[in-house]
Amino acid sequence: MTDHDILLNNGVAMPLLGLGVFRTSSQEEMNQAVQWAWEAGYRSFDTAQMYGNEDLLGCALQALALPRRSFFLTSKVNLGNTGYQRTLSSFQESLDRLQTDYLDLFLIHWPGQKRQRLADTWRAMEELYAAGKVRAIGVSNCQPRHLDWLAADGTVVPAVNQVERNPQMNNNDLLAFCRSRGIQVEAWAPLRRGDLGSPALLQLAEKYHRSPAQIILRWNVQSGVVVIPKSVHRERIVENAAIFDFTLAAEDMALLDSLHTGVRTGSDPETHDYDDDGTVTCGVGAVSRP
């Protein structure tokens, strides 16, 4: 464990910074991004069955010939692969595509609104965890109601809840709830698709002689939130990693918190739902969202 890691509720160390590979769609692009990220100090890589690029990430990691224990690897079960048996079989398919024999973290990508389906999926996740095929299990886009379901229906507390978190959607109430349950929050879309032009953010960037992206990422990690910014550009990948050598003042953390508007870039997890085949029935089509 390093100073740039955080301990999950089961004692597994997880890097505070990871590379998200959402929409990285070519092998060349993936190879370059992963190599640049590794050179910049990233030790965590986040993909999903939904992204359709687990195989690309697996090949990119193999090309670097890295010791498996030297990096943290996350994937997520797709909407149409939820339920007990499909979760188990799709997990093995993910391992095959990623060319590994275990994952560090496996997440339920979207909870949906069907409690029994979520319970069945979580039962499969618990089985994979008990078998040692994954070091930690968790969820993504879960609200307190979904986490209460899992607490009542399951036996293992999720290690991670990966949710949208940025200054405009800070999810601070959810962050506090997860902390009360010992669940680590991880931020997808921390840079809000590049929406970095707020006057307050630009003011802080000038004050600290940092980029707006670095300010937001620092705000997250200083709040104890794991970040997985996505980029395929070398300069951005390097820039996003340079967030551990400065500290935001308390008043500036509060200023960033005050930018909250409640506007999401993705679906609202309170209503987002899908059929058992993965067809989205309520909310933005999740195939286009982390």
C-alpha cells in the first residue's frame, strides 16, 4: 500500500487514481493510453462489459508484460448479464477477455428497480468473492435505497459504490451515507465530460497554478473519493496524475462543494431501469453512459 491508496472495508488497498477506458475503441488507442498511464504512475484501470473493450484493455496490459499484482483491475457486469447465473458466466467471459485469472474489483453496473434481480446478482457476486475470483465486490450508480436492499438481502457489504461525482453533482449526501456503511465512493465523470469553465473553478486554477481538471480531481481525492478520469491524450493523462503534491484550503473545498446544481450527465439511478435482456426501459440509454 502507498500514500496514493485507500483501504477498502475488507482490507484490500485500492489506488485513489485510475484510468477510465470508457469509449476507448481501438487497440492502438488503448495501448498508448495504458502505456502512458503506467509511465505517469497510474496503477488502476477501470473497464466494463458494457464498454465492449475488455479485450482491448487485456491486450494492452499484456503488451506491457506487467506483473499481475502490480495493478488494480476493475470491470462491471452489464445490464443484460445480471441475475445469478448470467453474472457468473459473464464474469468468466470478462476474465477471458482481460487475460487474467482474477479481478481486483467487480461491480454491478446499474442496480435498476427490480429488487429480486439485484439480490440474485449480488448473490453471484458474493459467490465469486468467496471463491477468491475477485478481491472485492461492489456496485455502481446505487442510491441509499438500493444499498438498503443489499444490506437486507445479502451478507457482504459492498466495498465500493461508483457514482457520478463532480462539483455540479457532488452527491455529498450519498457520500456521507456510504461512509456510514463503510462503502468507498468512486467517481465516474469526475471532469463532467470536460465541462471545466466555471468562473470559480478557473479562479482556483489560477490561485494554485493548476489546471481546472487537477483542481476537481484534487477536490475528489482530498474528500477521500477514488477518481477514474478518462483520456487517451498523453498530456491529459500526465496532467491528471499530478494531483498528489498540493492541498486545497478548506474554504476552497467548500467553494467547490457550493457549485452543486444537482444536474447529472447520466441517468438518474432512482428511476433508471432495464429489462432482463438489458434493454433500457427508463432513463438515458446506459450504453452511452459510464
